[in-house]
Amino acid sequence: MPRKFLIFSCFLLSCATALPACAEQVTLKPFAPGSYQQLLDSNANKPFMLVIWSITCSSCLKDMALLNKMHKAHPNINMVMLATDDASATEQIQQILAKNELTGLENWLFADENAQKLRYEIDPKWYGEMPRTYFLDKTHEREGISGVLSQEDYESRFKKILN
């Protein structure tokens, strides 16, 4: 019995030390033409928030801790993250998401060289300023906001999309 316990303990210890590395890995779905409609379809009859950001956007990076806090406070609102960077930034994106405990969210990455085309598909009135956040109610009526939001901004918009 003690030998089995020792083996089991070693197994648990090895799993525990491997978990942080595994937890940091995040699947980044490729955002290509048609992906925005896919997002709408997968969130049919559900409110959600689309957060568009980039590793080169300092305001976006400062906002990550608040996004984590808002996600924890409102798990009933699906938060979708979309990085406008290309595949060469995958490792940096994963590190930023892991550092801010946002790996459990649905995460996307621009996967088309024509970023303007992808932006237009999301919103013809959006010209690329970031951060950009969309709040969509269950009928997918939406409000798009450019710039950094406060906790109060998030709270008031969450109330709107949940009604």
C-alpha cells in the first residue's frame, strides 16, 4: 500500500507542476471572412461582449485586468476576445491572456492579411481604433465603443444587454 501511495503522490505532483504550463496555452481561433457571422450564430439568443484588442495597443493591455475582473463578476455574459494581430504574435497573445487570466474565454486572432476587410465585416463604421468593444443583447442589437471603459461603463452596458 505505501508503494502505491508513493507512486500516486508522484503522479499528482507531476500533474500539479504541469498544470500552470497547460493552463497558459490558449486556443486562438482564426478570424477570417465569415467568422463574425459564426460568432453571431454561436451566440444566438444570448447577449455577449466582443473585445477587440492588439498587443501593440497600450490602452488595450492596461484594460486586461479590468476585463478579468468584469468576467469574474459577470460570468453570465459571454466575453469574446479578438486580437487584431497576425499569427506571428501568437505567443505574445497567449502570454498576455495567461497573465491576465483570460485564457478560459473564447479567443480569436485575425487570420486574413486584409485586416480592413475583417474590420468592415464586423462594423463598416469602425476604422481600426482600439480598444473597441461591442455589447450585443440577445437579439444582437449592438453598441460599439472605442476607447478604454471604466468599471461603471461595463456595468451599465451589461445591464442594457441583459434586459
